[in-house]
Amino acid sequence: MSLWSALRDMRYALPAQVERWVDGPDAASVARMGQAAKGMRATYGYFPAQQSDPDQVMAANQAMLAALRGQGGDARLAVKAPHLGFDAGRIAALAGHVPLIFDAHAPAQADATLALATALGEQGAVGCALPARWRRSMADAADLRDGPLILRVVQGEWADPDGSAPDKVAYLELVRALAGRRAMVGIATHDPTLGQAAMQLLLEAGTPCEWELLRGLPRRRCRILAQHLGVPVRLYWPFGPGWWPYAVDKALARPYLPLWAFQDHFSRVSL
């Protein structure tokens, strides 16, 4: 085995090792941090361990709801439907306490996820993510545009099997297709220029919107632009044993993160 092969194997094995070495953030502590983060709304999302079953995932989400009970505010709970076995009964039991947001997963799971979100959306505050990388998202946006679902525009982790569209072009096309709707649109991006352009499209059309960011990634410039535009910022707070393995894997895939953080901290923002 070459040195390069050995290093590559170590890189891909490290996230799984992290899960054994480090406990993930628990619901109660993350809920306290989210409540203490003044000036930002919060969405809480559970990252399960590799071997978690639906019962464990359900219990973890219920623990977060218990931690949020009585705290008020406008918190949301993000759920991963595949990890709950696409069980409509389980997911319905989580709805009604705080708005429920369905995270996006692989393209093959999109139909089942959107069907659950649409069914629950008729009963209360529910939302879902639309990945700009998927060509199908334009058709999904047309179907969901005039409905009550909260829609989050994300760039997307999973590539489209039919070939991903250029990220920034597709992102703005998807936002433009949603501009003018009456229900909330979340713009989930840490790209200041892209986020600003997307927000302007929605604001000019009178669509309620907010800028969504992930805890742990550089966000200074995005927050400055959101404040300038007068739109709220929502921070996604991950918790659970799968978070640190996920974070380590993404950090290893993004060796430019230190430079990105430096630029975010010191760069001027064009308002």
C-alpha cells in the first residue's frame, strides 16, 4: 500500500473514529445555547449515530422538544425522515409543538420526504428543503409555490443523478421561481453575494424571507448583509452523536476553511 493510499484510508476512517471518541452535543445544552444566541432565530436538527434506529431518533427529537418547552420564541425542529423510517405516525407526533422542517436527503428519498411534508403541511406549520443542485427542484417549487409550506432553498449535498446544474445560477433561478409567494422562504447559504442577490429577489416581490446559516461556518458578512436588508437570521443548531463525525468529514473535504474564516472576519462588506 502506498503512503497516499494509507493517508486516504485514514482520512475516510477518521469521522467514524470521532464518533467513538467524542460525545455529540445533547439536546438540553444545545437548546440553552440557541436561546442565548441573541438576535438569531433557531432551528435544531438531530444527527444520529451510524447505528441509530428510529426509536432512538424519535427519543432524541422528543428530548429537544422537551428542552424547548415553555421557552417561547420561534424555534423550529429539523427532522430527517429516512432516519425515522418515513413513519408518518412518528413524525406527526413531533409536529404541533414547534414548526417542523424536513431536511433534504438523497434524490431517491425526495418523493417520500415531500409527500410527508405536504400531508403534514395541511395540518400545521411545516417546511422542507429544496436543493438547487437538483433539476427536479424547479418542478417541486412550482408545485409548492402557492401552498403553506415553509421552503428552504439549499445548495444541496447530494448531486443530481441526471447531472447537477451550476450551483449559483440554479440557486437564483429557484429563488426567482419562488419570489412572490406568501409563505416563508429561507435562504440557506454562507455565500454573502449569493445570499444578498437571493434576498433582494424575494424582498422586491414582497415574499417573507430569512437568512439561514449553519453553526460552525463563517457567518459575519452574511449577518451584516441580513441586518442591512432588514431580514432575520436563523441559525441551524446540530445536536446528537452524528454531528462531530459529520463536521470532521466536511472539514477534511474543505481544506480552505481557515482561509474562508480569515476572509469572513477581515473582508469589507459591500452594502
